[in-house]
Amino acid sequence: MDAYQIAVLVLAAMNAIAIPLARDIYRRLEVINKEFSAYQLHVAEKYVTNDQLEKHFERIEKSIDELKVLIKS
């Protein structure tokens, strides 16, 4: 077996291993991407933004201040 035949054999073996491996990696990345997109949607739908939380606390603080005024009078 000469160097050319060895090189062809090595490339064929790498091809037989690398292509299925690359396909598997690609499929797994697609799954991860779909799962991450679903997670992003879940977070966007279920969790409050900082701005919303700030406004909520401002309303609570205002109510507490109003109660203090009522108690003092």
C-alpha cells in the first residue's frame, strides 16, 4: 500500500465518521435552539420586567405613605 492509498483510506474513514457526527451535532443544535426559544417565550410570558416591578413597588410605597397620613390624623 503506497502513501496515496493510505491517504485515500484515511480520508474515507474520516468522512465516514465526520459526516454522521456533524449531522448529529447539527440535529442536537436544532433541538437546543427550539428548547431555548421556548424558554425565552416562557420567561417573557411569566416573569415581570424590572420596570413593572418598580411601578408596583411605587404603588405600594404610595399606599403606605397614605396610610401613615391617615394614622397620624
